[in-house]
Amino acid sequence: MVRLRVLGSIEADVDGVRVGLGGPRQRAVLAMLLCARGGVVSVDRMVDQLWEGSPPRRALASLQSYVSNLRRVLEPRRPRRAPCEVLVSSAPGYALRLPDEAVDAWRFEEALRRARGVSADEARRLLQEALGWWRGPAFVEVADAEWALTEVARMTELHFTAREMLIDAVIRGGRGDEAVPLAEVFTREQPLREEGWRLLATALSGAGRRADAMGALRRSRQILRHELGLEPGPELVALEQELLRGQCHQSEATALGGSAVGEGAADEALGAGRRGRTSNAFDDRVSDGGGASPTPAATPEAECGTLSPLEAPLADSVGDDLFVGRDTELTALAQAADASRYSGGVVQVTGEAGVGKTRLLGRAFQRLAREGWTVVVGRCPEFDGAPPAWAWVEALGALAQKAPPAEPAAVAALLGERAAEEAPTDAVAGRFLLHRAVATWMGQVAACGPLAVVIDDLHRGDTETLALLEYITGVDGPPVLVLTAHRPGEAGRLAGTLGQLAARSSPYRIALGGLETRDVRTLVTAVCGADVDPHTVTALAERTGGNPFYVRESARLLASEGSLVALSDVPQGVRDVLRRRLARLPRQAFEVLRLAAVVGREAHVEVLMRAAESGEADVLDGLEAGVVAGLLVEPGPGRIRFAHALVRDTLYTDLTWLRRGRAHARVAEALRDLRPDDSTALAHHCSRSGTAALAPLAVEHGLRAAELAERRYAYDAAVGMLERVVESYERIPEPGGDRDARRVELLGKLLRAQVRAGTAPAARVTRSRAIEIAEAAGRDDLLAAALTGWQVPTPWQTRPYGAVDRPVVAALERLLAEASQDAGQDASQDAGQDADQFGIAEKEPGAAVRCLLLDTLVAELSGEDDPQRVVLAARELVVVARRSGEPALLAQALASAAKCRSYERAIGFRSRIAVELRVLAERLDLPVYRWVCQFIDASVAGARNDPKALRRHAEAGLELARRYRLVESEAVHRASLAMLAQVQGDFDGALRGYDEVGALMRRHGMMHARDFHELALITVGLARGQVAELVALARDRYERNGPIDGDTYALVLARLGRLDEARTVGRIALRHDHHHTRNTCIRAELAALLGRHAEAPELIRQLLPVRDQLSGGAYTVFAMRPVAHYLGLLHRLLGEEETAHRYFARADGVARRWGAMHWTGTARRAQD
């Protein structure tokens, strides 16, 4: 019997025995077949997907080998030459033939179906069992592969729906109090799902907590408004009204037997519908009014062959220049512009692809220009291969033509590829200075007359585009009206930016829906050139939802094919409409349009003529056919542009990977001859070609493009470019030279870009790859380079909690030992003295490398269960840094030394470090280290029970973090403010703060996001006494992480009086890390509740050095009662009542200093 599991890592059992599934590609083959759910997957498709469009010569043989291996694994007893029964051949490829119960994902779907029509108790049993099958994200090994995205998204949606159904089943079973914590956790993890909020409010109401239910609905409204600019849906509104009337005790779904919960999304996901991803935005471009756009000379990147500034009106074909409806929206835009004329403001236009966002902004552009505004426009590119921060390059290039900057060098990085050759030595300071220079320039322009900036397709913006937008619209920004357009369904990466805009500028929001039927009639009549019968118009309006682009394309098809072969033949989607229209083109025209789609949204005709396999006349005829059909427009001489991004996307995504690669290669060769300086475009097309012949060019131009991205501080774009550089280098045939050194060098560049982009987990993977290459080559020089590539300080650990990379530590210690022997001396002999006792000496040869090796060693050991080892390494690090004579290295060393010492016990040492480090940071203009100083000062204030100073330093650090885009640092200080809210009894404010930090961490892929948020919920829940609601979460952490989370779970049980259960929970020895005091206090309270007298003396010994502090106060993230309170509990456990009273009184004093009146009351009650 074969059993396959994909709800987590991909695993297989045969006859109850786990079997190996081979390497990544072989496992990917099995995953593809599982995604097809028994359907046939063609050989061509598998080859394309396995090798991402760049298959080796023997790809088919390799695929056959993978299939053969899987057959042997899945059917080990099948006789030789007997037909396969599990993994079968079926033209034109392969398929899996398995019953539903053989695959956990298929069983999961069936369980959801069954849970729909059964009793509450049976549904609860089914759903709890089904959810227990999840061991992690679905198809986790291949989740990022393009071919798996749809199935992964479908299973993720089903997982969310199952959790909602489980909560509903618990409510229907009359156990609203048990449903509350489940719903609380769910809404905090998925705050934008309205069903979760409805269930939470229903559960609270059913538990007799009507006021809390109303509070939950208020929170949902605040979140939806803040994050999306939307009001709650009708279900939440109706529920709120019922609560106000005192009528709501159970959800509508409860009354209907659970049939309503999750039906819409789940039914769609449970169906076969794995539709292709809808890609890029409706983007009929607004005009720059003529003569105001940057010229190619002003912005060299305009010559890339893929993009150009906005110049010409959009409408070039019948119906394109028609603007219907939107009277209300136009009035709102006019009012927003009038209100923002002198003070500035933000207008956000949202809507699905094709709904008319850009056309609406075009009308606003025309009105503003008529009224004397200076208006510039930038668009975020809708395809890969565009230069970084392009929207601002485009907009500022246009502004430079109208009002040149007073200091062009300060903004040169955003005025063209060749304008800024050198990046500042400190990236963080450089980004701030660039943003400030742009804001100053725009402020000068705005002082002479109103200024407006249009940023279109914001959902496609890279990090630097969003960062500059946040700065321009911030409190220090110029008085500029900023108009943006984005799709709310693709706004996940915009959450932080939208939140900043909402907090700082109170934006005007305009949400576009479909056109009314009367407007659809006007548009269809204009496109068709004749009246259309009302029945057909109504059918089109209903089928298209009034989406203007969909209506226009359907009308064109109607005009060419008659009555759409009655209503039953109306295509189901806009891509189907486009495919039918494309199919009507001459074959040569279709091929030319496909080539143009490979170039991008816009292309130069000379590039297409050079890249095409047909003659010049055929290319021109094909392009003309596209223009006549309304699929292309001509924005300027020698250029064509797709009328809408969806046209280009449909053509491009319908190409196989093999044909895409060939087309990219032809475009690359054309650009190589025609535009050899366009590194961004050349890098994109060379790397996408997948050929060995173009791999050297892909590396050369990829590095140049990455350097440009880094000069613009678009580190996420640089990461993508460098990843393709690394991949391309591996395709270069074995040449002479030092390949291993080059590999490590390229991986080092990628590592540094990943660190600056804030993707620490990916950076660790990159470093591991570099280390493997160096070790395989037996090269210590390369190993040292690989180990020391990470040189940016981070506030939190960059590895999983409780984990040490032992091989990396061993390699570091070996290199350090060998370096000491080679030098004939060991700097560690002097390392026993504190850092502040040394002055900078003369430069010591080799000190810089040793310093970097020591810094890496400190980072690997910091926060782990061996503090003395890391302290000695840190002391030597500071000694060597001083001897290096390099102030920047000394700053790095001091920050590491402060980070690895106890925040609670080394108060004086860390305070002195901050004093010295601040001098270096100010002298060298190093914002990261200025932030480190604020963090140290906040920590010292926490250790000294000075919450006012802690708040002052946290707010100053937060301002620095936001100004310089230090995302992890921002998370730290926002957590500090949430901690202060909790300490001072504002539990709701604390939860809001922790929720925001958790969302920020998840959004940026920070390693500890989930653990942080869960620990925050537990900490606040314990402080406010809502222990019963913590059981499910604490148990889940214990089951997931094991005994390392045992004490917390046991404490929750013990506080509820479930002492026997608490005694059975496993635990580990206390670790001497940054959680030591917190964990010791938890164990102390647990010992008091469970009567573990024997543990008390050792716990007292460990807590005595910090007896006058708040537990966790020095770490400024989570806080518990004063340490003295726990000492009081331990002495009371030992029968030492007088000593216990003294400690409770001391705890009362500490709590008063923090303004924690709830803990003051607890300490006083303990003395009674």
C-alpha cells in the first residue's frame, strides 16, 4: 500500500515503511504528478518545468531515469516487465493512479467535503484529524516553483477554510469559550479574512462576552480600513447590528448546520480550477501632456528597448479614447486635488486589472495640467528585466526637464544609469541622503507652484520605489500631491507602505468597480460602431462584471465574429477573449507579437527586426496588423507598446519555456549590437536564454545591473539579479582561471545584497553554498572569504533559536588558530581585559581578516548556552579591531561585544560601549551603529528600572530605524513600545503593537516572526490573567517545539489548577542565553505551584543577581513580573515567610517604578 504525504515535506510510505524519494528533481517529478491529481502531465511540460526552460541535452533521458527510480521505490514488488500500476505512462506523458486515501492532500479535501453536512461534533472530529495531517506548508520543497504556485495557493486556502470550519463546529457544539482562543489566534495570523472576525465575534457572544464581541468587530473594521482602505462586508455589518440588538448568540452558519462557512473560497479551491495566475495590471498609460517627458539623453535607460518615458496619448484605435462613467470618482479626485494644492496629500486609486485605474488618473492628469500644476508620471514595470526604482527614474527624469535640481549630483542615482558611478561607503546613510535630496528638490519645485506625482501600478513597485514614496509622503516630505494606483488583490507587499501612508497622510481612497450597464452599452456601441441589442449588452455586462478592458475586448470580438455565437459562447475570461482575437491574426503577425512579448511591455521596432527570424517587411506587416487590431499602440516613432499588460502576459505565458529561451537569446543578440550599454535588459535576456553561449554576457551585465540597483538602494532587485548571475556562471563551459574563487566571490556579492535586503534566512543559505565550495576545493583563503561575507550588524539572531552551526564554528576556530600560529603570536593572550581599556594602536597586518573571522564567530555563538566562550571571543575581537587601526572595524567589534554580553548583568560594560560606539558612529556617519547605541541605552534603562528613559531611547531608535529603513531595528523598538504598554496595563494597546510587529516581521521574511508573535500573545495573556485562552497556543508550541517550550505550557496548565497535567510536561535544563531570566522566572512560579521544593535553592541562586529588575525589562521586548516576586514565591515555598515578604515588598517597589499597578496589586496580595 502506497501512502504519499505533501502537507509539509514530500514523503512516501510503502507497506508502512518510509522510503527515500531521491534528489530534488526526482522529488519534483513526483510533486508535479501529485499536483495534476491523476491527470496526465506531458513530457515536454515536465522538462520545461524541471529545468526552468533551460534543459540539458540529455534532459529526456534524465526524466526517464527519475520516473524509473520512482517506480522502483513506489512498487518495489512489481515483477520485471510487468505493467506499472501507480506511476503509469499515458500519452503524452505520465500520471499517478492512486485512490484518494493514498495521498494526505486528497484525503484532506475529502474530509472537508464530509465535514460540510454532518453534526457539529462529527465535523469537529473530522476537521481536527484532518488539520493534524499538516506538518508544514504544502509541497514545501517545491513551493516556490512557478508550476506549483497555484496548487500550493489552493491547498493553503483550504487549510485556512478548514480552520474556520473547525471554529464554527466548536461554536455549533455549544462550546463558544473553547472557540474563542482558536479564533483569536486565527484572526491574528490572518487579520484580513473577514470570516475569522465573524467567527471570533460569534464565539465571544456565545460565551456571554458581548462587549468583547463588539470590540473584535471594531478591531476588524480598524484593520480593514488601515490595511486595505475597505469597510467590513455585509456579514460583519449584519452581525454587529444583531449584537447591538442583543439578538446574536450563534452564527448564521451555526443555524444552517455549518454549510455557510468558507463555502465561497473553499468550493472554488476544492474544485478542479487551478487557473493560471492573473498577471499584470490594466495600464492604459496617462500622457505627460506632450514635451514634458525625459529624453533619452536625460535618462539613458530609456534606450533599453523595453521601457520608455510616458509621452503620447493612449488612444490610437477605435474605442480607446472613449471615457465613460466615473463621474463620482472624477469629482472625488478634483476635491482631493483642491484640498492638497498647498499642503500636499495622497490619493490611492484601487481596483482589479482592467477596471480603468490608469484612465482615471489620466483624466486627473489632464485636469491638473490645465489648472497650472506641474505633473510628472512614473510607472512600476509589469515585467522582469526593468531597471530598479524605474517609476522614480521616469518621474524625476520628467521633472528634471521642467525644473532641474539645484544639486544634480545628489540625485544622480535616479537620473540615469551613467549619472552616478560610485555608491556611498555606507548604504544606510546613502539611502537617507538620496531620499532627502529628492525631497528637497521637490520641495523647491512645489514652492513655485503646485506639484503632483503619479505612480502607477504600485503593486509592482520594488523596495526602493516604495521606500522613496514613504519618505516623500512622510512628515518631513515636501508639499506634493501623490496619486497612486494599485490592485488590492496584489497588495500584500504594499501592506507596510499603505500603513505608513495611512498613518502619516490620511490618504483619499477611490475604489473602482465595474461600469454600470448603461455605460457598458455606450462603450460596446462605440467599439462596434453600431447599436447592439439590449439582451447582448446585458449578457456582456454580467459576464464581464463591467470591467472596461474586458468589455472592450469582448466588444471587439463581437464586432469580428458576429453575435458571439449566442450568449453560451461568450468566453469565460479575458485571456480567452484575447486568445480568440490573437488566433484571428495572420501567422506571421502572431509570431512577431510573441517576440515583442518577450522583449517586454514596450519594444523598439529595430530590436524586433534584428531579433526576428523573418524579414523586415514581414515584421512591419505583423506589427501593423497588431496596431490595426487594437492589440498594439505606437507611443512614439520606432516604438510599439501593448495596449494592455494582459495582452503581453497572455502571449508570453502561453510560450513554452523552450521557445521563451530561444526568443530571449535572439533579443539578447539584438540588444548586444544595438544597445550594448543597456546592462539591465541585456542581463535579463541573456540569463533567461539559458544558453551557455550567452552565459558570460549574463554574468558581466548582471553584475553591472546589480551595481546600479545597489546605487539606487534597491537591494531586493539586486538580489534577483545576482541570483541569476550565480546561475548563469554555472552554465559557462569550464574555462581556465580560478572558478572556485569566482564562485565564492559571486556568492559573496549575493550574500551582502541579501543581508541589506533583510532576507537573513536566504543569506545563510548563500553563505553555506560558498562554504561548501571552499571546503570542497580545500582552500582556506576561500573559506575565510565565505565566512566573513556577512558584515552588517543585525539586532536579532540570524539563526534558529537554540541552534548552533557546529561545522561553521569549527571552521572559524580552526582558521583563527592557524592564523595565530602563522603570525607567531596569539592576540587572545591580551583578551582578558575589557574593551574600553585599549586605545587604537598602529595597524597590524592581517588584523582585519582576523577581526572579521572573530566577528563571525561571535555572531554564531551569541545568545547561546555558553556565554563565557562567546565573551572571550568578543574580547579578543575588540583587541584585534583596535590593533587593525580601522575605526569601522572597531565599531563593528564594539557592537558585537555589546550584543553578546548579558543585558541584565553587564550594565556598566554595555553603557561604556555605547559611549565609545556613539563617537565612532557620529564621526564616520554610520546610522546602523547610531541605532545600536539607542538600543543599548534603552536596554540599560530597562535594567535600571527607568521606563521613561527606555521609552525615550526606543522612540529615538524607532525614528532612526524608519528614517534609514532598518526594518529589523524598527521591529525591535516597536516591540519595546508594545512591552511598555503591557507593563503599564494597556493590554489591548500591547496586543495591537505586537500584532503590528508580527505582521512586519512576516512581511519581510524575518526568521523568528512566528515565535515572536506567539510568545507575545502568551506574555500578554499571562499578564492580564486570561490564561484559559492560552491553552491551545501553549500546547501547540509544546507539541511543535518539544520540551524547550515545556515550562510555558506547564505554567498555563498549573495556573488553571491542572496540576497533575502540568507535572507530566517535559522540559529541558535552563539555558544560559538571552531568555535565561524569563525562563528561570517561569520555572520558579511553576515550582511554587507544583510544590517542587528541591528546585528552589538553585533557582534562587540564579535569580539573586537580577533581584532588583523587571523580568525581561533589560531585553525590552517581553516583560513579566519583577524578579523579586518570583524570589518571594520560592522563599515561601521553602517556608521562609519573612524573607518572602521582603521580596514581595521589593517587587512592589520595582512595579511602582515601572507604573505597573496590576503587578503592584499582585505583590501586595502576596503579602497578605
